[in-house]
Amino acid sequence: MNAGYYWITISVSVLLGMAWMAARANKRGMKTAPVFIGTALGAALAFLLAKMLYVALMAGKVWPRYGVRSFLRMDETEFSFLGGCLGMVLGMALTAKRFKIRSGLLLSAFAPAGALMAAGARAAEGFLGMQGVGKYVEIDAFARPPFAVSNEWGEWYWAIFLLSALAALIVAAVFAFSKKEDAIVSLRFERTVYYLCVPQIFCESLRSMGMRWGFVRAEQVLCAVVIVGLLVYGCLQTHPQGFFRRFGPVLGAFVSIAAIVGVEFGLDKTNLPPLFWYGVMVTALINFGVMEHIVTGRRLRQAR
């Protein structure tokens, strides 16, 4: 473990994201001061909320052992990634309010840069030993970078931190250059967050370490909550006739969630091959994308 490189990598990714967001804001005729202030405030809140959410989620594990000192422990593995993301978003939202800017406008300008920051934070997990890796690699052809990383004994483990970072980079690129989201003020932000959460469910399942309640992985649950919340919000912005027609995509998302719960149970409790279970999970994640596409299509047609 190399905590110094971990924090340096995160800091560099935040600075790069801030610079990119400032350039995007300047190109669109927006002031850059909110970018710098929002990033600084967001970084502080990200650190705070990442720690607080970890303690809240893992209270049964850390509180009996450390008590109130749980909030003061600076072990890099004892922070919630989604808590950090929430802190950055909250910092931007508070800055928008301070500068009397529509929060959706500033958050949508921030979204691709935020995805870049998330990619850097995930890549930084490569410096935390086993925290960002998966199982032992049994296929010799993949026992090499970038597929895997080795420990001091020459054992190779799947580099899940790189897969997570790649997924976030793809999301950053897609929503930085996509134009159709401009039709609705907050849509770029909503879709960026949504598609950061979807692959994270898969990556979290592959990780050897993480926040767990039995076979349930805490950050998978948080991602699912965000996904459903965004779908509910999107459905509320549309006006098709009938409850089931209007909120059908939300019900479809719950089908995916049920399937993913079944997958995690099956991986933990059955002897069926993991490839089968992950095939089911990928299908469920694709369904999440289909549900979001339906809702976004409706909203864009209304916006025309």
C-alpha cells in the first residue's frame, strides 16, 4: 500500500477535472469563479462525507471497536466512494446557490469533469493493495498489465480499479461531447450520474474487498438507490397516460435489482459457474440502460 501516491493521484485528477470544467465553462460564456470555489468546497465535503458515510454504513463493524474514533481514522480503505461523489455534487450545488446560478446548469457543466475525477479516484485504488483488485487470476494469458496486477509474491489479481476507471472515463467522454442533453438543463448531469452507477454495480461485485453486509455489497445498494431515484425523477417529468405506462421504467429497474440480488446470492451460496451469474448481471445492467433510454426519449420529445 502506498497512501502518498493514492492521495497524489486523487489530487491530480481533481485539478485536471477542475481545469477541464473551467475551460468548458469559459467556452460557454459562464464565469469560472464558481468552478474553482465549487471544486474546493466539493473536495472538502467529499472527504467529510466519504468518511461519514463509511462509518454509517459499517457502524456494526467499526463502532464496537473504535467508537467515536471511527470518524478520525484515516485508513484510506475506510472511506465511501459514493460518499465522496455526493460531497462533490453538494459542493457544486451550494456554490450554484451562492452565485445565484441554476443548479442544474452548473451541475451539468460539472458532470463530465466529475466523471473524470471519479476515474482518477478509482485508478488511485491501485495504490491500496488488495482494495482495488479482484480474485486471483487463473488464466496465464491475463496475468499481466493492464488486466491484472501482482503483489510482492508474484501473485496476479484482476485489476478491477482499472476497469472502474475505464468505465468512468468512457462516461466522461460520451457526455462531454453528446449534444442532445442540452435540450434539458439538468439532463447531462442526470445521465452522467446514472451511467457512472450502472457499471459500478458490476465492478463492485468483482472486487475482493469492500463494504459488505453478508453477501450484500453496500455500494451496490447505494448505486441502485441512485438509479431508481433518477428514473423516478425522470418519470415525474413526463406525462404519459396511466400509472404503469408512466412509471413502467421504474418497475423495469426493480426487475434488474431483483436479478442482481439473486446474482450476489448465487455467487455466495451456490456452486454454479461465476460466468453464468455475471451473464445474468450484465443482462440486468443492460436493462437499466434500456429503461433510462425510454425515459430520456420521452423527456426529449416533450422538450422539442
